[in-house]
Amino acid sequence: MIVTAVTKTSVHKITILLSILTLRSVNGALQYNIRSRLIVMSSKLPQSPECKFGTFLLQRNIPSSSTEKQPPLRIAYRIIRPSLLKLQPKQEDQHSPAPLIVIHGGPSLPSEYLTPLAHSHHLKNRTIIFWDQLGCGWSSIPQQDEWYGVLQMSQDLEALVWHLKDVWKLEHFHLLGHSLGGAIGYEFLKRQIVKSREGSREKDMPQCLSYILSNSSTNFQLSSSEQNRLFQEFQLQHLQSRMPSKQQQAKKLNIKDQFFQTHICRTSTKPTELVSALSRRGKKWSANEYTAMPLANDTSVDTDTATAADKVGTNQFPPVLIIRGQFDFVTEVCTRDWKDLFSSQLKDSQHEPKEVVMEDCAHYPHFEQPDNYSFRVENFCSMAEPL
């Protein structure tokens, strides 16, 4: 199913009524619930952009639900500037940059908080694809915990890529994973390498040209601990400070809001898209058990005698950019292992992962420094484009 929607610059809000299938478990029995969800979407997109909404049927299942009883679950996505996907590389003068697939964080934080990327002038010539992971946004929301996890979401990302290939003839793409999305993208890339080594990776699988991990931890229990540590330190500093009474009166923010503005999103007011996404969190599940593990070295290929075709299966990680905010609660101790995890699969230092620390930013640099952030994203993607 694909729904077309085009925004107008004179319209400030787009209201879309969607029927979303959810699955609920009542006394062990499966119950279907079609609920209408009113979604108000900010129209702060490029002037007169094209925007296509679509869904695809999810094929995976869970052990506790037989195929016969499994409800039809769907993943929802939207494509900004889909017309650029139609410019096939057959005519070089019409070739457009590869699209950017954006993986949101959470868990279950709808992708709408990342939509400001769509109206960045740096990315105006690139197709951007947002999707809502199972359990949130416009996608189905089954209630069994078995549906959820980093590995499960990485499988759904693979299904999305195949769907985009079938429907939109996708050949190449870039990935950007924010927060939890960074781990999902990493597991997706590992999955492709393993399949390639085993000979089970389909030859026509679209190629990932680059990967950007933004504000993502290799260990989510660790990042939760770091957030708690920072908050305790913040509380202590707040109690020890002797702020003049007039300043105390002027300071209307409570300590949680001050912490939010310091280590989560350093904007003067909370961004509308972020507030909306936080208020519409979907299915509650935890990623705290996840730790990014290295991909085992492939000993089946002698790199000294291997052909170029052989090496495709041993060096599949694309160029990687790691972005972290200076004041992010996902601190350096949470992100420092990413470079080693990717470097272990590289055969030369030319493609060593690059790392950027954005000054005066916390966890949402696309809100805090939108121009700087989108410039870095577009520049890195452009450098990875095939000549």
C-alpha cells in the first residue's frame, strides 16, 4: 500500500488518519484491534516536497504464535523526494545521489523526531527514507515481547531494503542510525557479512555505501548508568550552588528540565517534533541487555591469494562516521568501542572509522546544530558515492 501526500507551504499541519493494526494478548488468546490514530505531522519540509507513504507486510514470526494465528503485521515508511529514486544510472547526466535510510532510536520512539533532516538545504538533492519500527508510529504494535529486540529490528530493516528494491528499484543506499538505531544498523550490516560468508546473501541485495552512527552506545546498560550518574552529579551541583534569590525566581525550569536541556537536547525550548514523538512512544521494551559484539574474523579466505570477489565477503563494512555530542549522556565511554568493532574487519587504515564530537551538543544534534549536523551527514555520504 502506498499513499501519496504532498505538503503545501501555506499549510502548517498535515493531519493524517491511519488505521493501525495492533495485536493484544488477552488471557492468552489473540485479539485483533484496529484502532484509528490521529497523527499530526509538522509540515516543516522543503517547499513543495514530494512525500510518499507506504507499508509492507512483515514476514517474520515468533515461536509462541503459529503461522496460522499470526496477525498481518505491517511496517510503515515514508519517502521524501521519491522522484529522485526514479533517476536510474543509465543516463549519467540524470544520476541522483543514493538515498539515505534513517533508523530512529527509542525503543519505540516514532521516526517523526528525525524529520528535520528532510528540510535541510544540505540534503535537498537526496532522497530520505524514514520508517517506524514495529511497535510504534504508523507500524503495527503487537504486544508480545518476543517481537522486540535489536536483532529483530535489524531483520525488519533488511525486509525494508528488499521492499524498497522491489517497489522502488533501490540499488544503493546510505544508512544513518540515531541512538538505538545505531545498534540496529550495526547488526544489519553484520547480518549481511555473515550471509555473504555463508554464501546465502543474495547477489542483488542493494549495497550500503556508508554508515553514520549518531549518538549511539555499544552497551545500553552502560549508557543508562551514565545517564543516571550524570543526573546524580547534576543534582549535587544544583544543591551546592548558591544561586541568588532573584536568579532562583527567574529560573523556572525544574531540575529534570534543566538536566534535559543540558545532557539531552540543548535547545532553548523542546523541539515540537521531539515532544510529539516522546508523547507517542509505542510498545515498551528494553534494549539494556544489548551489547555490540565484534564480528568473528573470517578464516575461510586467504587474503593474500583471494580474488576481489572473495574479498567482498570479508570486508563488507562500508565507510563509517561516528557522531557524538559533547554533553551527550551517551558519553565517550559508551561510544569508544565502535571504532574497534568496525576496524577489526578492515584490511587497511584508509577506511578507518571517522569520529566527530559536536561541540555544545547533547543527544539530538540535528535539533541543536541542524546546519552543521546535516552538512556533516551530506558530506560523508557524498564522499562515499561511487564515481
